[in-house]
Amino acid sequence: MKRFSGQYIFTNSGTALKRAVVTTDDDGTIRNIEDTGGDLKEKHSVEFFNGIIIPGFVNCHCHIELSHMKGSIGKTGGLGEFITDVQSTRVAKNETIIDFAEMADTEMYREGIVLCADICNTSLTFEMKSKSCIRYLNLLEVFGIDPQKAKSRFNEIIKVAVAAGEVNLPFSLVPHSVYSMSLPLFKLLKDQTKDNKITSIHFMETAAEMLFLNNHSGPLLTPFEKAKLIPNKLETVKNHTDAVLNEITPSGNLILVHNTFVDKKIIKAVKERPNLYWCLCPNSNIYIENKVPPVNLLLEEGCDIVIGTDSLASNNRLSIIEELKTLQANFPSVSINDLVCWATLNGAKALGEEDKFGKIEIGMKPGLLLLQNVDLINMKLTPESFVTRLI
């Protein structure tokens, strides 16, 4: 048995508890929560920490199989240039991809991540994930703009799905983005994902997405041209709202990833779709487009926000606390309570795992983190804030 206390404990099941005591089994299962009312008496075996104890982090968007690309792509060139660079640099030996993925997995565990929705284009990371201390939900991503090749592209991802099943990894088939899917591929995927519990899609990451959908031009056309992937006839969805409401399975939760260029009109329109979550990866957005998502607008519209790290191709670290610090710096009015909730409970709900993660409750095993160097007077993160894993 282990007993922990801190200046505050964010259980995500009510108001923050001041100097409460959390008792766990050695494996991390919560056995008791004692609300001391802030009057903690010195007790044998209670470890007291000068910080905030929170549940483990949930990473709602990652590409761990791109970890070998860290530092290989220039910053702020825009999404079109980023995709071109990814196409030219992502190829590597399987052993290299696996080695870097293992290092990234270790980094995420050290950074307090307990649950991760990971985008997969191959099965290379599956064996590593089956042994990891992190629980991975694998989002097997399909893309392709050639209408004539929709069936073959879909069959390719089915092979990855078979590999995931062979090692008992949970998975969903998901579209890459609104601009990278032909209409026939969208329809084929929708028909085959009627029972999805989790779906995600890269959403409004760049203003160029709308230009591409409107007239098949702009910076996003360049990567397809350089890769010689432009078909004789392009068939794409009309717009982002049409994609969400008509071309993506209505089953389960849908996570819209990035949202950097989303506006009020689109938010209101797509919110007709129930069980919708908005994933923010601000450090990646700054890396690629030098822009952060409109957090205040999302809050005004009552959006359920979750947090992701994206990949090391567009980020320096796979660290949820670093994402939260970036959000705090750009949106100082947001409370630390909300930031922690987005990165824990909301993420667990988005991934359908709230019965296991995201809350400090008796019987659950959410992981415990210590959040330090926090402005406890104003309840804000600081540039020096960091987390350590307690259990």
C-alpha cells in the first residue's frame, strides 16, 4: 500500500481536495481517498508533495511510427510543405522505425501518459505496443485521392487491421483528413466502420484545406503532384461539414484533430454530430503553421476539448504538459483545472476509457502524477511547470 498527499488533489470527481490523502495498492489501484478538509495531520507512511496530484495523462493524437523523423523537417513552412517533406524523409529501415518508436514510448511513459490514441499506417509498432506500460488504441489510417484506387487503398489498411488483431491490440479504421480522401474511399470506409467506437480525422489544420476542396488548387495540391498521385478526375467532399455529417460513420465518438483554422460557422454546423471531441496539438500547429487553435472560440461554443502531441516529425517532445503550458501561455484566462481535465478525464471519455482512466476514484487505476512549479495562488501553469510520475 502507498499513501500520497499534496497541496491539492484533482480527482476530476468534484472540487479539488486540499491536502487529502490517496491510498493505492502497489499496482496503482485506488483504495481510499481521505478528505482532510485541508487539515492534514502528520501520519506514518504518508508521502506529502508540494504540488498538485492529478490522474495520468491521455494523449488523444500521436503518430509514434514517425518518431525517427525528429528534427528532420523544417518549421513553419505550412502543411503542404510539411507533407512533401514527410513523403521524402519518412522511409527508413524497419529496425530504425521500431527503435525510435520504443524510445518515444519510454518518453511518453516518463511524461505521465497512461493512454494513447495512436495513428498507424503500418504494423511496425504493434509488437512494442503489446508490451508497453501505456494502453494504446490504434487508429488505422487510410487515405488516397484517386477514386479508382479506393478499393485497393482500403484493402491495404485491412492487412494492417489483421496484424493488429493477431496481437490483440484494439483498433479502429479511420480517415486521414478531409482533403486526402476521395469520395469513393470515404463512402467505402463509412460502410465498413458502422460499429466504430472511436474515429478521428485531421481537421482544418491549414487554411489551404478549404482552397483544395473548393477548386482543387493551392499548397495542398503540391504534395500530390510531386508524388504523381493526381488522378484524371478528382472526386472529393464539398466541405468539412459535409464530411463530418455525411461521409464519416455516425457510430461512437469522433475526434476532430488540430482545428487550427476552424471558425464559428463550421463549429456550429458540425456540432450536429453527437459525441464530438476537439483535439488540440498546439506545439505541432506552431511547428507547422506558426498558429495556435482558437481555444476561446471553442470554449464559447461549448466544445469538449482533448489534448494530443502529434508526432516527433512536428514536435520536439511527446509531452502533454508541454502542450498544456503552450495553451496556458497563449490563453492565460484558462484555468489549470480545465487544462488538466482536458488532458485526463475528457481524453478518457473521448477514447471510451473513462471507467479506467481520467479520474482518481476508488477501484480505478488511472496513474498518479505530481504537477509541480505551479502558481498555486492564481492556479495557473508557469513556464517552469513539470510533472513526475508517482505511480
